Amino acid sequence: MTQIRDASREMRLDPDSFAGGYFRNAVYRHWDPYEDVPQALLEQDRERLIAREQTEGQFDGLRRTLALFGAGEEAVTEDLAPLLMVTRDVDKQLFLTSQLYEEAKHTQFFDRYWREVVNPVAEACGFEVTNPTDQRYFNEDYVALFDETADAMERLLTDDTPENRARAYCHYHLVVESVLAQTGYYGIQSSWSPAGADLDVAGEPVHLEGLIEGVTRVRSDEGRHVGFGMHEVRRLVQEEGVDPDVVQTTLQDLMGHVAGTVQYEEGEVDSTPLVEYAAEKLTRRIEIITDAEAELPPVEELVHVEGGRDISAAD
């Protein structure tokens, strides 16, 4: 018979635990990247992009954004495994398992969008057909950010200390999942949604409702991931004695990679507001984690993007 790691528990799970509540939320908000993003919306996106007057450089701005998102989702799907392996609490294990599943679904959505929208548009417009794995889309800061995140996670397998756990959560949940992803959502929302913020976008704006539908659902999942990471980092600081400077230094050190990733040398979006947005998100995360009196925001607030569709509408 398999030995139970924690024999002190009377029941398998603690339904009142933070992780248990987040796991139930994940089950409740389950979605299918094929069934719940209608084919008709993707066809509409494709037709609108084909009809749009745009240069190949402008279209490549969209491709770069989608390539970064797709590669990021694939990377975090792989990189989360060490944290799951060292986690002993069964409720946290359940949540992390749901997170792995959701990251895989996000990878699937962005792959689908590239196949069904991006490549057909490129062919119809006479643009070069590119792959989402083409290295042209990934600059040095993006590669360094994910390499360092993978290293922080893998370090747990050989040196699982509270400080290293805090660093791992900072890399994965608070920078990649929170600051970088939230900034990406903001850029997509601003550029391709009628409800977006006012960014300086070159060319005639076009509304990509299929893309926004998928990103809204991805964003709903990511709110749980960010909330769980923030909860765990706060616990490590308040209950296990991790110095808040470890958190602040780790996050600030990674901000340069975030800024470098969202800087667009060429494209149709002014990147200055994106960098400012990322910096504001990072500052807010540090305040919540290091202030013992601050309250963790609800999931709905953690996934909020200015001008974005209400997350409840994704149910």
C-alpha cells in the first residue's frame, strides 16, 4: 500500500484551505480551448485581418505578440513541474496540478489561433508564412527571463529552502504569470478590442473578437495562478521568516527583462505605456506581499485589465 505523506490528516482534503478553494474555482471555471472559443469568431478574425490595409511589418507585430504568449505558456507548462514535485501539502498539489493543466490549455489556444487565423491571413495577404517558434520573435530579454525562471524552479530539486521557494514563486507566478502576462493582455486588449485603452496604434484598428474571447478565458485562469503565488510568498515571509528584501530584490532584478521584452523596435503599438503598465503592476505586487496589513485582492481584481471584458462573462 502506498504510504500517505501526511498521516496527521483525518480526511484527504481540507475544503476550507486557500489552495482548496482555488482548486474548486478552477474546476468551476473549466473551459475548452476548442469548444468555448467558437470557430465562427476565429473565421471573423481571419476575414477582418485579410480585409485590413496593413503592411507586413504591422502584421508581424501581432505575430510577435502571439508567438511570445504561446512560447511563454509552453515554457511555464514545463517549468512548473519541480514546484509540484517538492510540494507536500495535498491541497496545494491539487491546485498546482490544475495549473499545469490550464497552462497546457493556453498553449493549445495560441497554437490553434496561429493555425486557423495567423497563417491563413499571411497566405491571403502575400506575406511570408512564419512559424510561432521562429527565433525572430524572441529577443535576449525574453529568453533570459524564461531561462532564469527555469533555473529558479529546478533549484528546488536540490536546494528546497524557504528563500528559494520565494524566489521560484517570484519568477514564475509574480513576474511571468503576473507582470509580463498582464502587460501582454493590456497590449492585446488595447490594440484589438473595441473596449481597449487608448494606445497609439498604427493603421486602421480592427477588432479581433476571437482573440479577445480566448485571451479573456486565459486571463481568468491566470488570476488564480497569480493569487496562489502571492499567497504563498506572503506565507513564506510572514510564517517562515523569509526576508522581504529577497522578494523585492528578485522582482526588481527581473523587471529589466520584462521591460526589454515588451519594447517594440518595430510594430504598431507604442511600447512606452506597456513598460509603465508593467512597472505599476510590479510595484503593486511588492506592496501587497511585503505589507503585513495589506489584503490579497480577490481573483477578479487580479485578472482585471483596463477596458477588458468582465471575467464573469467567460463562464
